[in-house]
Amino acid sequence: MTWDDLDAHLDKVPGTVSGYVGRPDAPPTWTRHPDAAHYAASTMKVAVLAALHRAAEAGTLDLDAPVPVVNEFDSAQPGAPRFSCAQHYDNDDAVWDRLGRTASLRWLADRMIVRSSNLATNLVIGHVGLPAVAEVWARTGARTSVTGRGIEDFAAREAGITNTVTAADLAALLGALATGADTPGRLASPAGCAAMLDVLLAQEHREDLAAGLPEGTRIAHKSGWVRGVRHGAGLVLPDDAPPYLIIVCTTTDLAGGDDEVEDDVCRLLAHISAQVWAARHQL
């Protein structure tokens, strides 16, 4: 495979396919429409995770303090009524089982990533605040990506407030976690970055990028999906080569929007992931 071959293959896919491949500490090896804006789906949860850990390191939040598990949230649209999540649209009954009780922010953040719980995400956003998530994007140099609202905040959505990502911005976000360096874009201490990567390594939705890797290959990643959208953003950690970033964002009618069903876009992301894996020593 050559990168031109991959582009030629993706040229035949309806809609927009964006990509970014490269080492975390170097310019990319391959990009495709890296600055094209896509609806974020659940990939924005990585920025929420980073905002939470930054607040914990600053001493403004305690990751292990119990917080109430509720299902009512302030809308990002001023003056709009509070909104709730729908359980059938979530991916994690464990969080819903705690409604009316408490859970730690650390546990909620884990469920937000590992099972992609929407309820857990809105609870974490309620404690860190959207400005803190915006600061994460700003520190990584994001040019387009924004987390403007919580999940299922329909009043905000109708007002045009949305969540957007690009492949380049997701690469910058994961790259900042991968290097953990003391740089202007540093998100957390090296230990904090390592802790976040451990959460991403435990993600259980493995229908796209992870499906293109050999069994047992470590990948710290987050998927995102709704009808018409399927994204995968990951840091692959081979045993025989340096780590590399692989980001694929798709906005296409081929995306069915079901995380548990292998559709054409899942197979596409797995194919791209397998091709990049084969070239891992040359990145």
C-alpha cells in the first residue's frame, strides 16, 4: 500500500473522510482533509476527561469525592429549560443504576470513556464546566474543535450550539496526552497523562480502529458515532515500533450509528487501521 493508494480508495467513499497518521512528537506522515469539521459525537469526551484531570491537579475537584448521580442538567442555551438524558440512547446501564445515589468523578469519567456513557459525560461536564473543556482545546492548539453543549441538550442544538472536531485537532489532543511533556500545550502532569491513557486503553467499543489491529495490540482510543457519523481517534502502542496516532473521522450516509453493529464504515476504519499498522515501521 502507498498513501496515494489509500487516498484513491477513500476518494470512492461518499461524504467526507478525514485522516491523520503520524508519531505523537513529529509532523504527520499522512493526512486527508485534516481540518474538515465533523460533528464530534463521543470523541469530545476525551476533552472532557482532560478537563476533569486538569481540575483535579489544580485542586479544584477531588476525583474520589462522591457526587450525586442525577439526570437533570443546565442547557448551554441561556433561558432554556433543564434537560435530561434518555437511557435507551446510552451505552451503560451501570451509571443509570446509581441514579439517586452517588458515584465518584473518577468512576464516572471511566464510564464516560470505557462504555461511552452519555449520562456520565453530562455529570462530569456539570462539575468541570464547558469553559474548562474549551481551555483543553485551546491549550492543544485546536483551530476548529469546540465542545459547546452537553449530550442531548436539544434546546442548545436547535440554537446552533454544537460539538465539532477535526482529525488534526483530535491528533493534537491525543498527542498532548501521549507525550506528557512540559510544553505550552501540556494538559496535565506526566502521571496525569498516563492515567488518562490508561482509561482510554480500557475502552470496550472496538468495532472500528481496534478491529484492524492484531489481537492484543494496545490502543488508547475513543470512538464516536451517531447516524451519518463514525469517528475513531487512537494512540496505537505496538510492541515492535514506536507509538503512533491514527485519527479517522467520517461523515457519510454509510454510517449506521449503531456501536454494536459492524457496518460498512466500521469496516472502512478497520481497513485503514490495518493498512497503517502494516506501515508502522515507516511512519
